[in-house]
Amino acid sequence: MISYRYYWGKEPVSSQAQGANADDILKQLSDLLLRENDISKALDLLKQQGIKQGDESQGLQGIHDFLEQVRRLKQKLQESMSSSDSSALEELKRLEKLEHELRRASWGLDLEKIDAQQIQDLLGEQSYQLWNQIKAIPRLLEVQGYIEKLGAKYELTPKGMRKIGQRALQDIFTSLTRDALGTHQTRFRGSGMSFLLEESKAYQFGDPFHLNLSRTLMNTLGRQTRTSRQPKDGCLLRLCPEDFEVFQTEKRTRSSIVLMLDMSGSMARDEKFFAAKKVALALHTLIQTQFPQDRLHLVGFSSYARALKSRDLPCLNWDLDNPYTNMEEGLLMAKSFLNREHAPNKQIILVSDGEPTAHRENGKVFFQFPPHPKTLAKTLLEFKKCAAHGINLNIFMLGQDAHLVQFVQEISKVNHGRAFYTTPQNLGKYLFVDFLAQKRKWIKA
């Protein structure tokens, strides 16, 4: 890791001195950004909260920690001072002023307006250095190329976007390794998480060396049993080049996928939209890195449908001004994208939390809740048309009330798609296990 030095006032601050580095900071910033939909707000929250020290990352003291430190010093001073001690009274006033400024900083005051010299005098040199680190967070992320300042606002760079997508993907696969979702056969190797087929083959020079260790050892054992030769040096098994087997990775088939994200008002509750965005980022990263021959389209739908760009996902918000659920228009757009593709496999992945409540009527949005029968009928018709065009459908519902279950059952009848009822916390696990299983099915076909 390259260590940078940059300046705040007279004191140089090292990017790795006593605190978190840029990767640790961006890791913490990722979820804050997906929740707040604004980099500046996410940065303010990060400065307030700091970063807790973990096994793989150094900590970073936040404004709240400084406030607590000042309060403890005030209490200790008040308990020990006498009313005639003028120097102690003066220090208490300075602590109270610093506490007031830190409280304002926790509400969004520019940190440059706080006198850092007071922090150094009252809290010590170490706290002064840590304070400079908090102020340096945006600059550190800029130096590493994760964000850039455009006018008065910060924006994610493509490098920062990739890093956040990798983080989202890593979070999901980490949860898969420790969660009991059943005997799902998913194998990942190294940081690249390469997708491997279940079948293995005899190793040939030039093959990726994704070793099937159990098959390799069985081949060695079988060969030695057939030849009845035991190694003379006392080794139980002696591997030969012809024993090696590797997992197959070269068979790939192109597919086109549309991920439909519900952006209606109900998705704002219970972190449903946060979970949907994180899954969208992770899926985009997975396809870019592991299935570059595939094509992913993103469609958001609320009262109307719109095409989404992957670069807009981190700061994407649910639709406050158009909060209805026009699933019909989302399906029309998804179908139009897939009809232009020539991939042999086409799929729509739909993430929603309820029934459709709106449809187009004479060019205008018609809304009714509970859903009007015409809205349900027009939406079901679009699901049926998707099936007629050979488009596979997988629905991930973040809810399970009786009317929703009945509607999804009707979809299954006309489209023969599959439905999964899950929670925001488990959405990524279910979607990715199913996606990789579907990829394996297409590859084997």
C-alpha cells in the first residue's frame, strides 16, 4: 500500500499513521452511501461515527468519540477542582467551548471551523493527529482515486464504483459461506471468485489450474493399486502428471439479463431499497468480472419505468414523487431490451415487495389500492408475453401477505417462472445462489 502525506495547516498527516487507510474508509463508507444516497452525507456520517477497529482493519476515531473524551475530562476536572482554582476554571471553560463546537460538528458544521489547536492543548498530541485524520478523509479518498470533487460536490469515480461493487459482492458471498441455505454447489477460488463447473477433467498444459484435489488423489491411489508399486522412499502416495484433474471453466454460454428494481414508496421501509441496490451493484460486478460475455440491463419502476445506469446505483433513491408500482411498464421495457439481444438465454430478475398498483391508461398512469382488477390483468398479460418470447422469470418478493402470494401464484401459471419469498437481509443470498445455479444449468445444456 502506498503511503501518502498531505497537509492540514502546519502539521503533515500520514495516510496510514495510527488510523484506517483508504480501503478501510471506503469499506465503511459503502453501506452509508447506499443508505444515504449522497456521498457528502455519507462522509459526514462517517466522520461522526468513525471506524471501529477490527481484525482486518485499523480503527478511526469519530467526532462522537471526541465528544465523549471531552465529557470525561470535564467530569474528572469538576470532581477534583476547587472553586478558587482559577486555572482549572479556565480549562473547564475551554472544554465546554470545545464540547459545544464538537456538538455542532456532529450536526454538520465544517470541521475547518474548529480550532485544532484547542484539541491539541486540551486532549493531547495523539488526539490532535487523530482529528487531522478525520478532516483528511475526503482528501485521502481523492488521492487514492475513489472520489473526485466536481464543484461543491463529491462524486464517485469509476474506480470507487468498482470498489463498492466488489465490496457488495464480497459481503454476499461471505454470508453464503456461513449461512445454511442448503447444499448449493458454489465454488469460488481466490479473490476473483472464479465460477467453476462441477465436472473436472484431466489436466492439460495451459489449462487454468483449478485443482480438484480429491479426484487427483483418487487417481493416484487407483494408479498405484493397479500397478502394485509402492514408492520406495516411504511416501504413501506419489503424484504423477497424469493424475491431476482440474475443474472445467472454459464452457460458457452467453445470456442477457434484466434486473427490475421496484422503486415505489413501500420499498423505502425496512431497508428494502438498500438491500435491492446492494444486490444490483453486486450482480453488476459479478457479471463484469466473471461473465463478461453476458449483458445486464437495469430497469427501475415506480409509477413509470426507466432504464438505470450502473454508475447511478450507489446514490439511487426510491421515487418519492412517483411512488406507485407500475410493474406492467417495467416488464414492457425489460422485454424490449431482451428482444434486441441475440443471446440464447434471456432472463428477467424482478425484485419487489408487493402487487402492482398502477398501469398506463390512455397515456396516463392509473392508480388504485387495493389493485384494480384491470391493473392485475394487464400486468399478468405482460408476464405471459415474456414467456411467449422465451424469457425466463425469477421473482424475489420482499413480503408474503396473502394477496401478494395469490398474485405471484397467478404469475407462475402464465409464465412458469419461479418465485422466492425472502427478507431484505437474505435477498442477496437467495438471488445469487439461484443466479449461479441457473448459469450452471445453461452451461450444462
